[in-house]
Amino acid sequence: MDIIQQLFPLPPIPTLQQAVFIPLALFTAVCALLVVLSPNLFHNALALVGTLFGVAGIYALLEAEFLAISQILVYVWSISTLITFAIMLSRGMMFGATSKTNKQAGTAIDGIVVIGFIGWCNFVSARSKLDVSIAVA
Amino acid sequence: MEIWSSGLTHLLTGLGLPETAAVIIALAIGAFVLANVGPVLALVLILLLRKVISRMQDRIGPNRVGPFGLLQTVADALKLLSKEDIRPANADAVAYFLAPILSVFGVILSLGVMAVAPGWIGVDLNVGVLFLTALGSIGIMSALMAGWSSNNKYALLAGFRVVAQLLSYEIPMVLAMFVPVLLVGSMRLGALSAAQSLTIFGFNTGLGWFGFLMPGAFLIYFISALAEGEQTPFDLLEAESELIAGFHIEYSGMKFAMFFLAQFLNSFFLGAIAVMLFLGGYQGPFVDQIPLLGFVYFVIKAFGVYLLTIWIKGTFPRIRVDQMMAFAWKVLVPLVLALILWQMIALKLPGATLDPVTGDVLQYGFLNYIAVFAGNLVVLGVVSNVLMNHFKREKMRTKRAFEPKSLIGVMQPSSGD
């Protein structure tokens, strides 16, 4: 229990920044998931816009206003308008549903295994360091 | 600088609230007020438009509801709100609902950075001008979403038309907005307004407007802002007499009202941005002594620019799509690029007072200002020449079109009509 608390120390009340960050990050993550999971191509594009907006919001939270505004100007304004136009002008893609899956399941499993292994290694090494520090203390 | 929320925060902390809570409550009150200013302002704007246009067309205009018809738009708004909300069966639900919300959202956000009086500014962002330009992206996305999600090919085509027009005119507009930014060296809207003071013998007359120094940039901004706000002569997006309503054809009731609101507020706010950048913002005589006067000046100037757009709406015919595009890409964009290049050269001419330590420019010299003014005069001349030639050609064309073929060249203009 002590180790968990030391690994993930939670302050009793979230600060204002955290209170803004958590919904913002959730919004960004959900939109990013929708980009790949939504069957409708136009919804994917809209979700991409939402994701980029969320990232801009995170920049603004980090007090990088110029970066945030540039993100909106370059990505939301120009690039997503370009993407939306490309989707809308391609015949038959506007209203049809695209397949959610492709034949790359094996690659995905490989990737998950590798990333999971790296994450597990990190976790283990972090815990061992913590053990050492607790032992020293 | 004392900002607007500090007084409220002091009051709330005096009541015993903790500092953070007081700040949050003060900011929330400010945001609430700003969000409600928009719709109320739109009622005034619509009434003003109808009254002034009627006067120009020799009509009386709305005069039944309330004294002098003042409550007409309130009645209209209530009618729109109480209408049935219809959704086409095959419309895409998410995008169809989001589009009107986003269109209003993007417009009202710009209120947050407006410097309406000394220190009266929601947030004095250090990228204020860039923020205002970035908000245009939300309007474009909402138009696209509305056009696509209505499941109507005319709405979709109109959506494409809107985006093409907004994208084309956003470029000269943004570049023209950066001409004063280059001179001031700051994108803060508060700083831009503060820089337009003109002190003569220790008295701030408040008349150092950038519109006087840079008339060319102002003209380009104003023309582009007309197109951005979808005002005449660039209102072929809705073109009530020729087309169906445009990308919001399938919308009814409150959702349509939101698009309507967004359009009116957008054209007003573009005028307000013109006031902040080129017409001195809150600057005017005695503003240093009485800060509240700044707010009065700002409102008067903003409504003046709005009346100018109404005047243009009542006067000019609509232009064609190809003429509109050609004017943006062949006239405005090259000219404003040349203007920015010239501005950079002019500001590097000798004569400026430099900070001895940092090397920053403290005060530009006479030579710099003269060079900037000369460049702007050239741009002003070229734009007005292009417009004059266009009007002359159009006049000739319409005359030819309405005369019998056999009489061309023979008939003299009659004195009677």
C-alpha cells in the first residue's frame, strides 16, 4: 500500500490545472480513439479536428499560447480543411461506412507485446529503484 | 495594469472567500456576461439593419411591436425559438447538432480578447491578433459540418462555396491585420490600442489611428472583412433572391437562429476588430482622464463601422463568384504581400530611436512614418483604380445589354432619364 502511494502520490484536492487537464486529456484521447474507430470517414475527420483542438488546449494549459494558437491555425484551420475537402470530393466516400478493421491484426498483437514488455520493464525497474530508496531510508 | 476582474476579486476576498475561489468566481461572472452580451447585441444589430435598410429603400421598416418597433427582433427571436425543431431523416445527427453550436461558439470567443476600454479586456493574450484569426477556423468547420450533415446536395455545394470564399479572403485579411502589428511590435490587442494615442504638447488627443497612417492596409482589411462577414457585395453565399439559403437550408427554429446570430455577430465583430487595429480602439480625446469614455468611443466606432457595412449592403449589387475570387487572389493578396514587404523595409530605414541596451526600437522616426504612409497610399491608389475600372466596365456592359443592337454607337445617352 505504501509503495502504491509512493508510486502514484495523489494530492487530496486536485489543483485547478489538474481539474482542467483531466477532462481535456479525456476529450483528446476519446477523439483520438474515434479517429480510428468511427466507421464514417467524415466523422473520423471531425474527430481528428477535435483531437488537434485538445492538443492545442494542452499547449495552452502549459502556458505556450503561441504554440497553441499556431496549432489551431496550421492544423485545425488549414490541414483539416484540406483533409475534409479531400474526403468530401472523393466520390462515394462521404456517406458510406468504411471497414473498421484491416488484415493487420498480427502486427498489432506484435506491437502490443513489444510495448507491453517495455512498459513492464520500466515498471519493474522503477519499483526496484523505489525498493532501494526505501531500504536506504 | 489594473485589469477588470481585480476589483471583483478584491470584493469577494473581502467577503471572506479564499483567493482561488474569488478569482474563479470573478472570471466566471465575466465569462457569463460576455456570453450574454452576444445574443443581446445581435437583437440590436438586426433591428438596426432592418431600420436603416428600410430608410435607404424609402420604406418605414418594422414599427408595430413596441415603441418605434424596437421590440420587433425580440418577437422574431421568440418566434424562432418556439418553432418546431426539424431534423431531416437522413441527416447525420452529431454533426447536424454540433454545427450551429460551433458557429456561435467561434464568434462569441472573440469577445474575450476585445479591448473595449483601458484595462477592460477579458484576457490580454500576447497572441491576441493570432487568436482572432484562429477563431475563423471554427466558423469554417461549422459551415462544412452543416453543409455535409444536412444530407442535401445544395447545402453541401453551398458549404463548399462558403469555405472557398472564407479561405480566400482570410489570407488578405490576416496579412492586412499584421501590418499594424509589424509597426507596434506586439500582438496584444491592449498594446495595439494603446499605441494609437497621439500626444501633442503633453495632451493625449487619441487620434493617432493607424487608419490614418496605413489607409491601404485598412482598405484591404475592410474589403476582406466584408467578405468574411458574408456581407454585400460578397453575400452570394446566401443570395436570398437567387439561391436557396445556403449551407443552412435544412435548419429550422433555434438552430437556424444560431446561424443567423453568428452571422450578424461575426460581421459586427469584424468591424470591432477593424476599430481596434485601425480606428484607434478606445482612443479619443480625454480618454486618459476618464477611462469610461474609452468604452463610449469604442462602441460608437464599432457601430459606425457596422452602419458603413449596412450602407454598402443597401447600395451595391452582388458580384459574381469568379469576380470575387479573382479580386482576392489577383488584386488583394499580391498587394498586401507587397505592402508587408514595403513596411518591413520602411521600418528599417534610419531615423528610429533605439534602446541603447537591447537594441529594440523605442520610437520610429519621421522618415519611417513617411515611408509607411507613402507605401499605403500607393496600395490605396491601386485598389481604388482596379475597383473604378471594374465599375466603369460594368456600366458599359449593362448599357450595351439593354440597348437594341442596331442602335449601339448611334444612340446618344438621353437626357430625360
